[in-house]
Amino acid sequence: MKRIALLLCTVMYAVTVCRADAIEDFINQPLLRQANIYVLVKESGSGKILAEHDSEKLAVPASITKLITTATALELLGGDFKFETYIETDGQTDSNGTLHGNLYIRGTGDPTLGSHRLGNMNFINTWIQQIRKYGITRIEGKVIADMSFFDAEAVNSGWIWEDIGNYYAPGICAISYMDNTLNFQLIGGAVGTQPILTKTIPYIPGLVVENHLRTSTTLYDEAYVHGVPFSNTRYLTGNIPANSGLFGLKGDIPNPGLLLAQHLTDRLRDAGIFVRDSADYTLKQGGERQRIFVHQSPELRNIIAEINFKSNNHYAEQLFRYLGSLAQVPSSTNSSIAVIESYWRNRIAYQTEFIQRDGSGLSPMNGIPAKVFVNLLDYMFNKSVHAEDFKNSLPVAGESGTLMSFLSGTSLHGKVHAKSGTTSRVKSYSGYIDANGKRYLFCVIVNNGGGKSKTKQHLIERFLLHVCSENK
């Protein structure tokens, strides 16, 4: 019996050391020795901890923040939810089909209007058909974009200036249009010269572009677009490759609601419907109106799949801001934060604090522990009625989305569903692993690690493979 007890103790000690070695090996890698590392891996169902390091400390998580945004949306809205955009009038339409008033586009945050990702690209044709069906043949006013459903703070206060105005950090408005993305076409010449701006797509009436770009020996895009929402001035700074020929740079559309109103005005006129005045927009709530029809987005389950598969910041932020409307209208960043924290505080956080400042993870002010992500995954897979929609929104390692190269060709290829996060000082992954006949929930966040992003990815892959091999 003593020998058996000694043998059991030896085995338990060996397992403990082996598990400790996986963590020690990971955090003591030369490129990570000065990094802040946060790890939690546990077995789903039993709650058995397989690996842990500083899992309750606040971490900057980058894009895995989208897991919280999309999970909250599924819980509060359901996978069948659709954003709605309303076409309304504020005047009477006489027997001749003349609208004595204005036509309104009232948005509630739908990110898919004119989007190249989801939705109907020809939706304006449908709108015109519905306007005709209502009997309007002439508008003695103008088309107005009503963006009052969100507040006027279209830029999250937690974002940094380097990001604001770029395509991956566009203004967040109650009317989103064409992915809120503006394409600049440039021609790059000899080293040290200023690239020539040939055009923008789409064309923005009155747009002012201050071009401070230079060509250099760089092989990559080192250029930025700067500007604030509702301002028609955009600044181009940084470098693009010399002698690059036609070169594309992406920024944000300054006022997507106004642009949509302008496009609808033009299309109405082309269709033979007279519109007297130029398009306009408002951020103030209006009075009594008559509703002509309601445009609906694709289902939420498809929208969150786009968010998590492609790490779509714009879709995530539109959804994040919509959640705030469940508490108040106009919705604000603070109301969105309050709704999310209120829902999850007693479900996943327990005694662990977390700070979420945006919906996409772009803000460096986010502070969310690894434990919160693992608790969220545990809840969504074991308690939520939306588990299937949530699972289907996550890319698969080695096969899809932002995980196409992650763990590709390894023993975990195709066995990991997760969200990745990457910024210049953050590398993170959170999701679940189906291996050894079990399901493991995990979160790994590396802040301020050295080396290239790909190198940190390989270190995280090695760690997860090590943990799984130890627990066969």
C-alpha cells in the first residue's frame, strides 16, 4: 500500500510539474520574458484547470473583445434579430402624388446597407419601388438622413488618433453606408515625391483632401488617413511604395448618412421623381411622421459570423452601439457599456472586474481578464440557448477566417473554434478545443511581447499543443 501511495504521489507530482512546465516554457520564451501574459485553460463541464497564469488580472485583449459584443447581442436580441431602417415622410401627399414635405431615412445602426460583406447592394432600387408604390411622384422638400438613434459621438473616446479616420476605425452612426469605407486611388512616382490622388470611390461632394504622403523604399503601405466624422476634410500622411503605379488607400466616409441621402436623391431624380432641394441630415429627433416601409438587414447570426470570422471592426462597433439603445435613445458608448456590464456581471464575472470601452477591441483602454473570456465561453456553450449560433460564428483553426493559418497542419487542425486578436502590442486567442474526447476552453493574451506577430502566434500554438498533449 505504501508503494502504491508513493507511486500515486510520484505520478501526481510528475503531472503537476509537466503542467507547470508548459506555462513556464511559454512565459520564459526569450521574446516573452518582458511581456505581460495572461492564460487560462480549463476543461468544459468539470471546470478542471489545465493551465493558468495571471488569469484574473486586467489585460488589453484586442479583437477577442468581439466575443463579448457578439455573445451579448445573441443573448439580448437573438439570432433572428434584424436591424430596421425606416423610410418616412413629414408631410401630406396629395392626389397628384406630390409630397408636400420631406422624405426621411431613419436609421437604427444597420451595418449592412450597401455593404460589400452582407445585404442587398441594390437596396436603393427597392426603396424607390416602395416610394412609387406609396404614390409619391414628386417631393417638394428634400431627402433627410435621420441619424438621431445614436448620439453625435461617432468616434469612441477610447480610440487613438492614429486609428481615427482609417477604414478599420470609421465613424459609428445610426446610418451606415457602403461599409463606411472611402477608397483613395493614388499613383506613386519616384522616391521622395508626392503621390498623385486621382479619385475617391465613392465620390464625396465637397470633400477636401490634404495630401501629405510621400513615396519611399518601403515595400508596404505605411500610410494613414486622418479625419473626424461629419467633417469633409481628410488628411493623408505617411509613405507608400515608390513607382507603385496605381495604389489604393482606404479611409472612412465622413458622413455616411448624408451620402446615402444624396445617392437616394440622385436615383429618385434619375427615376423621374422630382426632388426640389438638396439632401441633408439631422442628429436631432423629429416629430410626427408617416412610415412608408421598413428595410430589414440580414439576420443577426449572419452579422456576428462576419464580425468573428473576418474580425470586422465596423460591424462590431455598430452592433455595440445598438446594444446601448436597449437602455436609452439616443444610444451612446456609455449606455452600451452599461448594458453589457449589467447583463454579464452576475453571469460570468463573479468577483473579477472587467473594463470594456468599445465593441471591437480597438481601444487600448479595454481591460478584460482571461478568466472573463473563459467564463463567457463556458456560459455560451453550456447555458445559452444560442450556443449553436455562437459556435457557428467562430472560425476554425487551419480552415477559415482569421484562423486560416493558426495551428494549420498540426494535430489541432480543424479542432479549434476561436477568435483571434492582433494589434502592434497585443496577440490573443480565445475559444475552445475539441481534443482527447474532451472540450477545453481557453484564453491566451500576450501584451507587449517582442518579435513579429507571426512569431508570437507560433509560441501560442506551441503552448496549446503542449497543454493538449499533456492531458490525453
